[in-house]
Amino acid sequence: MYRTKIKELINWKLDKQRKPLIVQGARQVGKTWLIKEFGKTEFQQTVFVNFEKETRLQDLFVQDLNPKRIITTLEAFFATKIEPENTLIVFDEIQSAPKGLTALKYFCEEAPEYYLVASDSLLGMNLHNKVSFPVGKVNFLYLYPMNFYEFLLAVGETGLAGILEKKQWDILGVFTDKFKENLRYYFYIGGMPEVVSDFVSNRDWNKVREIQEDIITTYENDFSKHAPYEIVPRLNMVWNSIPAQLDKENKKFVYNVMKEGARAKDFELAIQWLVDSGILLKIFRISKPNMPLIAYQDLSAFKLFFNDIGLLAAKSKLDLKTIIGDNTLFVEFKGALTEQFVMQQLRSSGMDYIGYWTNEYSTAEVDFVIQHDSEIFPIEVKAGENLRAKSFRFFCEKYKPQTAIRTSLSDFRRESWMTNVPLYIIGNYLSEL
């Protein structure tokens, strides 16, 4: 497999001002594989410590936080010489080692010559538990599930991936059917590396669903294992409601979908836990498209998405038959899967801020409003090829954005007021803006 984030890891290695790097992301998105691949291709050796599994090293930082002592201990434990210039040191699941995060500060200040990467699936939740954090002493990299470009490479569609990479939009029409076929596959399989890898090896659709359900079970087990016990029932209620939330025409999160009379204050902690864990993605309504968008967000109105479209398909019990034939799949759940797909590509594309817009009375809505590189632009998502979008046109006429994008199954074309971008190129298209 190939992950585009490997480029960021290489840039981090080459940066003379680098600090210890924390790789974040939900469980099962491929953090460990990526870090090990980075070590294998860029260093002579990797010293890999998984603190969750290697309980003998969990007290490594308790005695003191002296980097020299820590390195000496690791050299003895692994029976190897750690030479800074050619060794990658990895602290995996660092939250399992007391004072592990704090130790990164001292590596930054006293031993910057070492290449040190830490990984943590639970960092977002731990920060709310008053864990000491080395502010300003670390770099960050966030990993999401595989995007559509990475998926194409993994399943052997290197030609299609090459078109996306080179941005050869003028020849898209020749390969439309092939792109749509693979897009249907991605809607069902998603971007969890284990799922994609098994599909590449076995082409077994039933096994795809089995692995997805195992990942969902792992997430749900994490609720009771890691979350405060008093919010576990609400975590399950929020989590189980997401398919129904996205099935609505207006995908704003509505508490009454979970149970009648549910109130925001009763579910705030549960929602934040799921977002901090990386299991759910959250965007807020913005009242107007002005810089910076975060200043115009409405904290009481938001949408929640799964972190992976394949998991949403599994949780929604999407029928395998929908991946065959026409475009039925793209309009399942009133476009819920399509909007989920676009959200996932936006996140992996590294947009600075993602929100959505409605007018004051919620009679008009634009699916996404993006801030990136000092520009704000709207994105309208259409599940099929019915391209009527009165709200989108209203927004564009009212605010006159320099760039406006409608993404759908229709062909790539530029019009005077907006550009229609095929769904299967949206992630790569945004990188050229």
C-alpha cells in the first residue's frame, strides 16, 4: 500500500528544526503500518516500543525524564546501539506509559538529534484528563483512512490514480465508467487499510463486511474500556444514531433522533469523546462566509460523520447488490454516503477549515463551506446527476465567491459561476486550488 502522508514524514526527517513527532488518528487507520514503513525505507534501523503490549517498559519514564538514561535503557532492552543519525525511535501507544508525553519535551530540548515518533489513538481523550502535554515541543501529523486516490493505487488501478495525480481532467471522459465502478467499490469497502488489503488479496465481499463489523465492534468495546463509565450509554446512543442522522434531508445533528426529549447538555461530553477519538468527524454551521470562518461558526448547529465511508456502509447494513450495475448506490440513504465520501476526501486533503452554511431560517443550505489558503469557497454535493441546486445558486449570487464547486457524477466542466467536479476527483482537484 501507499499512503500520501509518507511525504510529510520524509519532510519532517529533513527539517533541521524538527521536534519529536506525534502521529494521531483513530484506531485501525494505519498509523503503525505507516510509521514502520517510514522506518524501513528511510532509516537503517527502527527501535519500536509498543507500550500497550510491552508492559515491562511502561515505567520507562517514571524514574526521571533524562533522555540519556532512557536511550541507555532502550539500548540494553533491545540489545542494539541507537545511533541518532540512522535510527528511528518509535513510542507506540505512548498514553500507556506514565509521563511518556512529558518526556517528549526533554527529547526536544536536550536530545534533538534523535528521530523520535510517538503514536497515540487516545491522545484527544487523554488531554481532557489533565495529562501533562509538551506544548510547543512536538510536531503533529494526523492520519485518516485511505482516501480514494490511495484506494485506487492499492487495488491496482495505477492508470486511474495517475490521472488524478497529474490532474489530467481533459481525458477524464474516456475513463468515466471505470472511475464510477471503482467509486462504487470504495463506497462499500471504504478506506480502512485492513479492509482494503484483504479485498486486494481475496476479492471477497463477505470478508470485507466481516472485517468492517470487527472494527466497529472494536470501537464499541473502546467505549466501555476507555470512556468514563457514566457517558458510555450516551456514547452508544450517539454512535448508533449517525446513519439515521445522515439519512435525513437536513443532515444537521438532531438530538430527538436518539430519543424524544434528548437535550444537548446531556450528550455534549459523549459527542466530544467520539470526536476526540477520531471515530466521528464534526463540522459546524457558519452564519456567513467571512474570514476567518471559525469566528462565524454556530456551536449549537453541527453535522457528524463517520471517519470512514465503509464503516458507515456496514453500520447502515448496505446491501452488497448496490455495488453492481447502475448508480443506485450513489443515491442510497438520500445521498448520505455521497456526502460522507466528500467529507472524508476533504479531511484527508488537509483543508484549513470545513463548515456548512444555512441561512437564518434554514430554508437554504450549502453542504460544505471551506477555508483554505486565504480563500473561502462553497461545495455543493449531488448524489446523482440531477443538478438542481437552488440554495447553492442563491449562496453564490448573494456572496459571490471567487471559486464555487458542485461535485456530482456529471462530467468535469467549468461554467461562468461554478465548476462541476466529478466525485471521483474531488480530493485531488482541491489540492490545485
